[in-house]
Amino acid sequence: MNDTGRGSAEERFDGAGADHRTPLTPPASEPDAGGAGAAESSAFGGALGRTVRAGMSGESLSGRGVLDAIGGWRGVAETLVPGLLFLVIFTFTRDARVSAIAPAALALVAVVVRLIRREPLVSVFSGAAGVAIAVVATLLTGRGADYYVPGFITNIAWSAGLLISMAIGWPLVGVALGALRGDLTGWRRDRTLKRVAMWLTLLWSGLFIARLAVQVPLYFAAREPDGIAATDALGIARLVMGVPLFALVVVFTWMVLSKLTRSSDEPTGETGASTGQNTPLT
């Protein structure tokens, strides 16, 4: 990920060489996102970790940056295309088992491509695992709505994890921030930062809860004898509330953390007093 403007957000030195790094700033020795930092971000929630990293480093919000945060073009394609193929084929054939063949074939091709590129096995099979479970569930039941059941499990797990992290006072956004800074507890001593982390974690949990609130009723409606239209609606809801809604949450999180970082970088009244300069009132 591009680290444009990172220097000003990471370190500020006065004439004596004193370090004025803010509580939001990662260590100066932290590797670029293309190296170990990217793996570290993935370990703490993938897109969540990358978004927190970008926001706290002062990186300017950009379309390219958001795309990188949600997995790049390949990540977006691997998320959207299987469900889109299933929905389109099911709309024309009304045969769930036939419709599941195309996503299964696509997932197999993705695995082969990743193996040829000699990517880590976790990366190879993680993207295909969800599609494989969805395809198997559909083939066993013959119901189109069952293709979307694995997604419900994922959303339940993430929403529960995020809410639990808030309940115990360790909101996951704050944990990700602390992990990326190499200090898991420092952020808790900043009341403003802890409060922001709590609200942003609530926002991320709201994303997964909103998906469940809309899609689960459609799923049960689709299981009725006349539930074909509900199955179509479920497929559309899954696409709309997938990458597009996810990207909006990424953008908002990035903007909030970037603003907080800039605010913490601004000189305080104490700095002005120590230099003999008056700080203008606002």
C-alpha cells in the first residue's frame, strides 16, 4: 500500500531531536505493507487491519487504497463473481444444482491459478473454502437459498466476535491498532482513542448484523413453496450488501482514524508555551 505522506504522521522532531510520535503512530521501523506488515494486517482481520493501518499512518484516502484494503481486484472478483454467476444461472434455469456448477468450477480454477503462482496454501484454499461449502450445501438440498447459508455463519461469527470484544472492553478495532503499533495495551490509556475504537467496532458489527437482519428473513421466505422470488431477492441483497457496503465501512473507518491522527499531530498549547510562541485561539 502506498505510504504517501507517512513521514509527517509518523515522526516529528524538534531542534533537540525529541521524538513527538503520537499515540496513533506506528513505530518508524514498521515494514511496508508489501512485506511483513501485510501479513500482520491479514492476521488481525484482513481488511480491518489494513484499513486501521492506512488511517493511523496518515495515508490519504484514495480509490486505490480502498481497493487494496478490500483485497484488490482479484479479491473483489473472487468475492462477487461466484455469487453473481449462481444468481444469473439460477434466474434462467431455476435449478439450484445446475447453478452451483459454475461457482464450483470457478473456485477450482482459482485454486489452480494460486497453486501455479506458488502462493501460500492458506491463501490458496481460504477463498475457495466458502464457495465449496456453499456448493455442497446446495447440491445436497437442491434449494437455491441454501447456497447462501455459509455466509450467514460468517456474519454471525464476526458480529458475535466484535460485540464480545466491546463487552469486555477490548474493541477489535483498538486491538488491531495496538497490534499494528506493536503495543497491544497503549491505546487503552488514551480515552479518546478507546472511545473511537469502541464506536468503530460497533460500526463494523453493524455491517454484519445488518446483513443478517435483511438476508435471514429472505432465506426463510425462500424456503416456502412459492419462495423463488425471495431466493432472487436474497441473491441481490447478498451482492449489494457485500463489497459495496463493506467498502463504505472501510472508507468511513479510514476517514475517522486519519482525522484523529491529524488532530493528535497538531501542536498543543504546551508546545507553544515551551517555544515562547502564542498559540492562537480557535
